[in-house]
Amino acid sequence: MTAEPIVRGPVLACRDELVAILRTAGVSTLDVVSGRFLAPCAIVEPGDPFLAPAHLAGSWHTVRWRIVLVVGAGDAAANLERMTELVQSVVLAITQAPGWTAPIVSGPRLVRVVGVEGGYTAAEIIAATIAQITEG
């Protein structure tokens, strides 16, 4: 007996597309944070609101993903420079991808992590596209 292939729905297909966009831009992207990661990287999570009706007829929805960009601990000025370069790369990649809106970027902040001297610098980007959500 062979297992049935897993069929990805339209919402997860949007996530897969976003991860591919980031990786093509040279950004290390994590599917799931399992406790350890190597900065700089991007973590892709559901945005807020995650799904909202799109202004189109039918079952179209706006799908939002939050991209948490993380750069390493250390010198604040160097982290800000690295974060700025990373944000620019991600925004450019998403903006050039068909079907994605210009992303919204939050200001960088310091994130304290137990066992990491100085913490990490992180910023959030909200990326959105539309997907048609229908039954099977």
C-alpha cells in the first residue's frame, strides 16, 4: 500500500512561493523554528490578519505572511547595517514577484535570548498575495 501524496492547499502554496522568493534572493529561510537557528535568516509565519476577504468576486482571499528577519548578536551599528541590507533585498524580491503586494516593514528591535550575549536584532515584514479558497 502506498501513501497518498499530500496535496498542498492554496494558502500553503502561497507560503511555498514566498519561501522560494526569499531563497532565490539568497535569504536563508526557516520553515519552522525548532529552537536553534543561524542568523542572518528569515522565519515565515502567518500574518495578522492571516486571511481576509479580497475585493474580488467569489472565494478570493488576501493571504498575509509575517517574515521575521533576524541578524546576529553583536555591535548595534553593524547589526543595523546588516538588517537594512537584508530588508532591502527582501522588499525588492517580493516587490518584483508577480502577484505580491509591496510589503510593510516594521522597525528593527533588539530581541533578548537566554544564553546569547546582547541578543539579536529582528524586524518584521508583512507580505500579502491573494488566493482562491474553494472546496476540494
